[in-house]
Amino acid sequence: MMVLGRIVAPFGVKGWVKVHPFGDDPLAWREMPQWWLADKAEAPDEAWQPLKLAGFREHGAGLIASFEGVTDRNGAEALQGRYIAAPREAMPGTDEDEYYWGDLVGLAVINQSNESLGTVEALMSTGAHDVLQVRDGEEERLIPFVAAYVLKVDLSSRTIRVDWQKDW
């Protein structure tokens, strides 16, 4: 499952929820007739519960969603904190040089001196830009996912080439 975001709070009294997306273009998710929810982002595939999407839209600076069968605030409160995901094959396609966060997790990170910096463990959104969390044993590096540092993402070779020194 590819984790897309998280339900952060109920919205109103008719079962709608506020959604915090992980990554760009979350409005493309409305093309999926259902979303899958779980209590933990790293939950096994069988723990994800499918829910049919009834509505999804922008509201002010945020996003809100509703699901079939969730018709009141109590139902929305029960969904608070749950993660949103989908199988990769259910996701809308990406353009060249576009990636889902889940595509990047597990990729090897290599600098311009061909030194291994570790493996992408996760990504996080800081507001200004996304950040790669790269783990090499006990050491963690936080590398901004911006063109100044990320030079090339190669999904076929499962690597990310970066302008980053091992001792930074």
C-alpha cells in the first residue's frame, strides 16, 4: 500500500473529515472510487480497510473528504488519525519526473562521489519542501527533496543521486 495522507480531524456534523496529504496533487485521488484506511502507516496490507469515497474537495487552504456510510460527526471522529493509502495499481499515473512518496521509500541514495548515503526510510513534509529521511545503520540524514540536492531519481535502478557529502 502507498500511504497518501492522514485524516486529521472531523469537519462539520455530516461526517466529513479534514485530510492532510503527503505529497503533491492530492485532488487526483478523487479519481479513485475508494480509499483504504489503517491506524498505522506501516500496517500490513490486510489491515487496510477500504471505504468508498463519497466526496473530496478543497475547502479554504485545506482538503475535506466524506465516505459512504459515515454520515455524522461521531463517524468522522472514529476516523481521526487514520492513514489513507491505496495499492499502487489504483493510483493515478504520474508524469515524467513525478513520483509518489511510496515509490521513493527503499531507494538507495548515492552522492556524486559514488558514496552510499543509505536508503530512503521515509519522507516528511516541512511546509517549505519535502525531505528525504535517509538511514545508514544508526545514522540518519535529512536531505531536502529539491533540485539543488536531488539530481536524479532512477526508479529502474532504484537509486537517487544527490549533491550531498557524507560528512554533512
